[in-house]
Amino acid sequence: MTDRPWFERPAVEKAGTTFFLVFFAALVLPDAVSALVSAPSWWHVAKATACVVLVAYAGTAFVRAWFLGGSAQSTRLIPSLDPAEVPRADVETAVASAPSRVMAVKALRETHPGLGLREASLLVDAARRPPTDGP
């Protein structure tokens, strides 16, 4: 089905961040704040501050997971691809289907994710250059 580990799947990320946010915002933070109000001390200040920071972190992780597409895909490293391994037909298809050089490079890198920007641009430039005649 997918080659990603279970903990990098979007559903797991969404459930984990939701649980983390609800746990800290609904259970831990009110207890820390009430302890701070009832008996102010440096320990209660530190505990309440840590809880507020964790709730803020959980909130940003929640928004990232639910509304910004998650972070599991951005943490994966894609192995680099040697430009010699890219078929000439793929380069020509990207050049033919794109109206500009930038769009051709983007299309080629979408087809071959491990290809670097410089390598993709060199391949596209080589494909767009007219063949030279002569010896």
C-alpha cells in the first residue's frame, strides 16, 4: 500500500496531534493554572509556563497536520538521482509539455523527485538547445 512507516502516515499524525492538544489544553493546563493561582511559587510558575508552551506547540502541530498538509512528507529524505539515470524521453516530454524553461524544470523534478534543481535545469537546457550541425 505505502512504503511509509505507520507513524508517518497523515491519519496517525492528525490523531496524535489532536490527542496531544486536547490532553494538554483540557487536562494539564487548567490544573497547572489553578495550582499557580491557589499557591503561587516558582515551581507552579515554571509548570504553568511549560504547559502554555506545550499547548502552543501542540496547537501549531495541530494546524500543520489538519490544514497545511502535515509534516510527515517534509521530513523524509529523498535519495539523490544521477542525471544520467533520467531517460531522455522524460526530459523531452517535460520540455514539450511546458511553455517555459521554469515549468519544464518543475515538471521534470516532479517526475524524478531525487533530481536536483541544477541537474534538472542542465538537462532541460540541453534538450531545448537546437542540435548543432557540422563536424
